Amino acid sequence: MGKFAAKIFILCVALVSILSAKAQDACLQSLNQASAEFDAGRFYSLPSLLNPCLESGFTREQKFRAYYLLAQAYLVLNDPLGAEISYLKLLQIDPEFKPNAKNDPIDLLYLSRKFTARPKFTPHYRLGLNISFPTSIYELSTFSSPQTSTSQALRIGFQLGGGVDWNITDKWSLGGELNFSTKSFTTNVTGIAKNDLATFIDKSNWLDVPIYIKYSYDSGRIRPFGYVGIAANLLLSSSASLTLSDVSPSQGNISKIAEGQDVDLAYKRSFFNRSIIFGGGVKYKIGKNFIYADARYMVGLNNITLPDKNYYNQDGSLSASLTQYQYSSDFFRLDNLSLSFGYVRPLYAPRKIKKISTKGVFKKLFRSKKK
């Protein structure tokens, strides 16, 4: 019984496939006939030829061709409502279709000025890596040795988040994001008591909230973009891994390393911080959506260290990190360079617009005639 049911199922699938293929062939013939009727100037027959397959039978591309023909036919037949309905349906299939004077009839170009499919909002999602650059505003030192030397080493952090662009025009938008990021850097101090060295690894978690103005190319498969704005940087947590190495040259440079648990720095740092951001990248169109790569630099604007808490524990006592590791934080701001990859899903909204601009149409028409 099971084998019989399987055979019946396979037979049904094959039958449906055959019928579907025949229906598609019939619809393709209808579309070709409609094109021939249009070229011959017989416009009245087009709706009756195309409507059955528009309801069911046409592929996406064939639907686009059908509505393209119908919009033109209704314009010739002086049926503006039918032309507008057909053009709106066309935009629902291909929201980024834009007629031009070189390839499309001028009456269709004029009709297109009554509509837009520009997304009102465009959400996007991002994931990537970053490196941080601490810039000292005022150096503090607890080392008694005058010959110490300080250097910074980069460490990789990551970020993930998302945002939304409010599209003001086809090219200009106002964007906002909410991103979680980890940021870290290493400070190395050498020459302590001539031979000792200290390593401080600063680690922090942030919530970055940038707001920016963006300019983007609005056509082509590859679309560059750039932006500039400001950001609120909220410090969620901060800690440091502290290591002090006591090096003895008389004993063959043997090191005695002092290290312990990570030290909490969050209460010594400013929770609310500010930065300027600028960046850019490129989007690559896949269907109606995009993937993108984005490089961004954030310039910190304020001192992150709280001066009145820098040397103390939360209870007001002298910090153990100061006495045991001779560690105190400089007054510094934090810059950040990030590279992110993401996904953009425009929320297209084909609609009729209130203002109609014919200036661009006549300019293009004049240029095409001139050529």
C-alpha cells in the first residue's frame, strides 16, 4: 500500500508540473501576442489578452513586461487611471525601475514622475571587528623611576548591532543605530626600577548609539556610500588585567611575575561619553536587498577617567591596584576604528507622490533630441 501511494504521489507531482509548464507556455504566447498587437497599434485587445495570466500564470519577469505594455497602452487610450494602476503594479514587481528617455517612451517617463518606490525606512544589521586607540589627555604616573617608557599595543574587539535609515531623498538619509561593542588595548611600561616592566590590559563593553547623515548612490549593483555624525557611547563595564614583572639581571633576567584577578574600573570611568563618527563603504545588490561592507572611525571627545575616583576603591579606600601594581589610569579619550559587514533590507513603498516634477523630464527629452 505504501509503494502504491508513493507512485500516486509521484504521478500527481509530474502531472502538476506538466500542466504548469503548459500554462506557462500559453501565457508566454499570450504575452508575445500582446507585444505584437501593441506594435501593430491595436491597443484595445491587450487587457483581455494579458489579464488572465496576470492573475495566474506569468512569471515575475513576464508580469513586469505585461504591466509595462499595459501602462503604455492605457496612456495611448487616454485612460490615465488604468495607466497609473498598471505602473503601480509594475513598481511592486520591480521597485527600482526608473524609465529613461533613451530606452523608454517619453509618456511613460512622464508618468513615472507621479510615483516613487523609495523606502521610507531602511533597516540594516551589522557584525564586525574593531581596534581602539587611547589618546592621553594628561599622563599620570605612580612609578618612582624617571626613566620609564610607555607604549600601546592594539587588541581586537568586536561589534554587532543594527540600525535604520530614514530616507529623505533617493540619495540622502538620516540614520541611527544601536550597537554592542567590546573594546580593548594594552599598555606596556618598561624601565621600572631600571629593569622591571608592567602590562595593563584594558577591557570594556559599550553600547554605541550613533546618529548620522548619509549620502548613497541610488543605482547600479555596486553602490558606494558615506556618512558623518555624532554618537553617544555608554560604558557598560570596564576592567583591567594587571601584571608586574620583577626582573633580576643578576640572576639571569629571571622574572617574578605578580598578577591577580581583573580589577573593576567601571566606577572610575565615565558612563556617558561622546564621539564624532565618519565612515563609508559599499553596498552590493542581491535581488531587492543588499549586503555591505562599512569602515568607520569614532573620535572620542571627552576624558573617560573620573579624576576624583581614579586612585580609590568604591568604598573610598586607597586602591589595591595602586599599591600592588603601581597602576593608575591616565586621563584619556578613546578612538575606535571598526570594519563591519552587514545586510540591508529596504522596505520599498511604491506610491503616488503629491508633487510632480517635469523639469527633469524635459531636460532629458531635450538632450535626447539634441543627440
